[in-house]
Amino acid sequence: MKNSRRRAREFALQAIYQWLVNESSAENLLAQLNEQKEFPKADQALAEALLRGVVGNAEALRQRITPYLDRPIKELSPVEHALLLLAACELRDQVETPYKVVINEAVDIAKSFGGTDGHKYVNGVLDKLAAELRPAEVGARRAQNS
């Protein structure tokens, strides 16, 4: 069963995907989310924070993820692009959520919405990005696992 935070990430992903495709405003996308029957079951504050964070900071987020890509951003599938932006935003802005949770959620969502091996690609990029954005947390985790 999906928890409210997973639902929030999925709704945010769908809205970010739509934003990438047709550049709707965050306000229009939020209005559309609020019309979704299942949206009340989601952590609406998280969904809104992620959507606004991506739409408002897309270029900065792209600059963060680009060094870890093996191809130009334009060659990413729209789902991978949207999911990497979403997870980068969550890693950067939602520091109360452990980085491993952010990555695991992104990988699981990629398995549901992305291409065949998209989850592996998302995992690899986010592992590297987490080390940059949350060095102390990643270092502590690695030291604990050694």
C-alpha cells in the first residue's frame, strides 16, 4: 500500500512531467492535482513543495545533475528527466528525509513509470548527487557500512 509521501512524489512527478512537456504554470498544475480523486490521500504539502521547487529552480537543479549524466539532458526520457529533477529537489530541500529514502523512492517510482532500466540510471545519478548535496550524511552512512 502506498503511503501519503509516495503518493505525493508520484503526483509531483506527473505534474513535473506535464510541465516539461507543455510548460504549464505551477499554479495550473496544482489546480489540476487538486482535481484528482486520489490527491487528498497524498501528502499535499510535500507534493506542492516538490512541484514548486522544481518549477522555480529547474535550471539550478539541472546544473546539479548534469555532471553525473552520461548524455545530454535533452536525450533523457521525459520521465527520467522529471524524476531526476524531483529527487534532486528533494535531496536539496527536504533535508529531514534521509537521502537513502529519497533515492529508494525515486528508484521505485522509476520502476513504475520509467523505461525498462531507467531505475538503474536514476539510482546511479542520485547516488553521486547525494554525495555532493549531503556529504556528511552519505559519509556517515558509508562509514557505518564499512
